[in-house]
Amino acid sequence: MSKYKANVLFQLTGSIACYKACNVISKLVQEGCDVKTVVSENALKFIGKSTLEGLTHHAVYMDTFEDRSALEHIALTKWMDLAIICPATANILNKLAAGIGDDFISTTFLAWDLKKPYLVAPAMNQNMYAHPATRRSLGVLEGWGVKVLGTGRGYQACGDNGSGRLLEPEEIYIEIVNSLRRTGLSTVGAAGVEGAGLAKPSDDRALRKRRGRRMSDGHGVAERVLRSGPLDTGSQEKDFANPVPVSSARVHNRKEEIKA
Ligand SMILES: Cc1cc2nc3c(=O)[nH]c(=O)nc-3n(C[C@H](O)[C@H](O)[C@H](O)COP(=O)(O)O)c2cc1C
């Protein structure tokens, strides 16, 4: 039975981690979400349109000026209930924070209705992740109400070992489910949505336990998370060596965000 009657705009940029995003897309579709994908030109060097079309049953958007896509960047922001960029490159994060709109993803971001959840899941080499430009951009985006997901630590494709790995698909899926729950769009655990936007202090042991569960058990994981209330994965605290430099305009729940 479908549990999430939500329209998800899933955007991929040029990272080797694109393959992991496919698991998340597949899971969302299986759970009842209508998922449309947008790719940067460079994302197509890591993943094929056919894969995304096969998973979502929708054509992939990339070119703002393509006939079919004219004004779609506006239509999609109206259609979507939630947007995510996964994986989000250093390039797109820095571009968004600078207010640039020179491709489909960045133009759509500028047309974003701030009342709707917008998530970014960074994926990059540890030095790119630690770079002052990237860190400042993450802070700016958070200040605008974007939910910046943390990253994992460990082996990186370039051979480095450190922060900047894309979170595991299950963790990203859970973050999306939590955001949908806050909007009241998930049909499971909808009670108590009000106020759920406030993150609770993270509990490392609970987090490790949750992280240990497999993606194949995603359905059950989502249900458990929904039953146990909002999940703060704590990934951000874990992986930002210094807190994200959030502007003084940072707000703490979506009601305040909308007012701000
Ligand atoms: C093999 C390979 C892997 C890459 N992986 C990443 C990555 O994980 N994160 C990142 O920020 N950039 C990565 N890059 C660099 C980006 O693809 C590059 O900055 C590109 O301009 C990003 O464009 P986009 O943000 O429009 O997709 C990688 C490049 C190559 C060749």
C-alpha cells in the first residue's frame, strides 16, 4: 500500500555517488511517491537518463531551454512537495549560495517556494568539503531554510579517507521521510506532525543503531522512525569539524522560517 502521496523533485549533480542516489529514488517510488528527476549536464557522465526514466517512469529534465522544458522550472516548483539535490557537488552548493541560475537545477532553486522542504545531500572529496567556499555556502543555504544533510566519513573514490562521502541511501531516505512527515504528507504517523520540525539533541547510540539497519529494510525503518518521532541523524554535528557558519538569520522551525 502506498504510504507517501508526495511529489518529490530529485536532482542529481556530477558526483561519483550518483549510483547511490538510484537506491533512494527506487525506494521512494516503491513507497508511493511520484518522483521526477533533474540532472546537471555533468551528472550524465556518471549516470544514464534511461536508468532514471526506468526508475521513475518520467522523462529526465536537464536543459532549461529544451522545447518540452520551457517554463518547466516554474511548473516543477509548483508540482513538488519536496526537493532534494542528491548527490550535491561542491559546485552546485556554491552556485546556489551565490544566487546563480545558469542551469535547470540552479534556476529551479531560485524559483523555489520557501514553504516547501528543500534538502541537499553533499558528496565530495574531503578537501572540497572543508574548503571555506563550500562551508560558507552550506551556512548560507541553511540560513535560507535548506536542510543540509551531513556526510559520512570513510573511503573516498580518490583514495582519501575522510568526511564528504554521501550518506548511505537508507539515511537519505529517512531524512526525506522525516521532512514529508513534517509537511503532513506522509500517511503514516501523521499525528504529532505539528512542531516536529524541532530537532532533538542527537543520541549517538540510537543513531548508530538506526544506521546499522539495511536499506532492504527501508519500509520497516521508516515506520520505526515515524513511530519514534523526528530523527536527528546527528550526521552534521559529527562531520562538520566546526559548526556550519549559520547566519544570524538562521531559524529553528518552519513556522519561523516562513515568517522570517
Ligand atoms: C570521477 C569524478 C568524480 C567526481 N566526483 C565529485 C564529487 O563527488 N563531488 C564533487 O563536488 N565533485 C566531483 N567531481 C567534480 C565535478 O564533477 C565538477 O566539479 C563538475 O563541474 C560539477 O558539475 P555539476 O555541479 O554541474 O554537476 C568529480 C569529477 C570526476 C571526474
